[in-house]
Amino acid sequence: MLFKNEEVVGLDIGTSSVKSVVIKKKLGKKEVKSNLTSLPLKASPSQISEILKEVFDKLKVSKDAKVKISISGSEVIFKYIYLPAMRRIDILNTIKLEWDKYVSFKMEDVCWDIQILEILKDTFKKRKEIFVLLVIAKKEIVDKKIQLLKDIGLYPQNINVDTLCLANAFKFFYPLEVKNKTIALLNIGNMYSNLIILKNGIPCFSRDIPLGSRDITQRISERKRISFDEAELLKKNFDGSDEEILFIIKRFAGNISNELALSFEYLKREIGVEVKNVYLSGGGAHLYQIKEFLTKNLNMKIDFWSFPKQFSKFSSPSEIQNLKDHFLDLVISLGMLVKDF
């Protein structure tokens, strides 16, 4: 066939919302659509599956669509490893043999994979080395995400992790921003904040920080003695006029800043590189003056992701506006689809 019809979905199922980006290819033309739908507080798996069905119906996603998902959280572990140069199959076998050296979880309880990041030549030892990322996730969290789709008759084609999706999206949309630089990407989510550091575009550090904008909502709810939903509205519509809420947001920014500073110091000590810029995304990037607070705390340049020009090629004006409105929330979904653009 001269033109291959295809439909691919990047699906980011968070704890407060579902973010979806769909790329439809038909007769050589490409169309991009997106959706952000909030989830009820403490939504059950069946509720989430029903919402997924409604989102897919709204976006007119077919049953033949290739769905890609990602995972994150405390039970996702990243290990950056240097090994002698070898084939991929030999890397996998080496890690199996030395499993206890890298991971505390039992192998049968996890899903895991590797990504070869870089091939290095050690001039002193006169041999090649490889820089490898080992990603491990508890089977339980992977199975839960898969089941949400199976309940509506779908199965994911690909499962990634949020931090790598973050890096994929940034490198795709802003290739010049990663060249000869060391930068940090911070995606502030509801329960977790994803951090990945790129040196010349190559990941060299990543972690999921157990802090998210939900912490602010919970604190407002407790201090104001109001429901969680009421506190969420106060947070989203906050204009700086309430000193109590301002203090809560500043304290959250301070906690995030401390975690970033520790990560940056570790990286500087271990591999001698210094982070120069931090780029913000995620729902928490909409928090009142979060960029300004982080800039002051860290004393470095903090920027939001700018809206990419690539979408103008294959999106209608109304869809471009929808993408603009939710772009910072959609970056992980977009990162799942960079090979499909």
C-alpha cells in the first residue's frame, strides 16, 4: 500500500485525570486530537475504565487502534549502569546473573527492560563501554494499568515509563535545547513529580519524587476545614490573595526545590556535571507562581515548555487551541508517540 492507515493513542492514566493524544493517519494525511478528562476522587478501577471508554468514544478511537501507556511511582526503579561493550542479549544475561547487585525486588515479581544509552570508549583502558539504563517495575502496577484497558476490550501495544516519555517528547520538540547542555525536566503530577536529567540529550539520572499537587489540596482541605473538592477549586483558582494558601504553595515549592537540589548535587558529585536549566510541565506547572518560587529557591533558570510549531502541520485551528490549552498536561502522552509523528 502506498499509504498506510493507522491510529495510535498515547494514554496517560494519572491519579487525578486521564490525558490522551491520538494520531490518525489516513490516505497520507495526519490528524492529531487530544483530550484531558478529570477523574473522581478515589475513582475505582471500574470507574476509570468507564471514563476511558467515554474518552475513546469522544475521540472516535477505533478498536484497532494501537494504544500506548506509561507507568510511574515508588515501585518503578531506575538504575544507570556501565558495562563492557556487549550485545543486548549478553547485557540481559549479565543483569540476570548479577540481579541482586542492582535490585532488591525478586525477579519474578517485576517487569524489567534495558535501554542502551551510549557507547563509550575508555582511552586509558583501551576498551569500549556501554552506558545502560535498567528500568524495573512491580508487576502489580503494570497489571493494574493493563486491566483498565482490558475491561473495555483493548490491550496496550507498548508500556513505557513517564520519565522516559518526558525525555522523548522534549528531545523531539526541542532538539536544539538539549545539544551540548545538561538540563532537567520536571513534570509535577498529582501524586508524584517525574524528574529526568539529560546530558547532551542522553538520560543520566531519573527518579519519581513522592510529591505532587495533591499534597497542596490536602493541606488546604485540612487548614480550611473544607472538602477535598472545594480545596481543589481553591487551589486551581488561587490568585495570591489568601496568605494561608500562599504559604502552603510556597512550602510545597520549597520541598520540591530541596529534592531537586539533592538530585543535582548527587549528579555533580558522581559524574561531574551541573544542571543549568529546569523545564516545567505537568498539571502542577499551573500552580500559582510555581516557576517564580522554584527560580528563587534554586537560583537557576526555570522555564515552561513552549508550545511546539509542529502541530500546525496537521491539526485544525480548534484542535491546536485545545492542544495549547492542555499542552503542559499532555507531554507524557506526546512522548509515547514521537515515533508516530
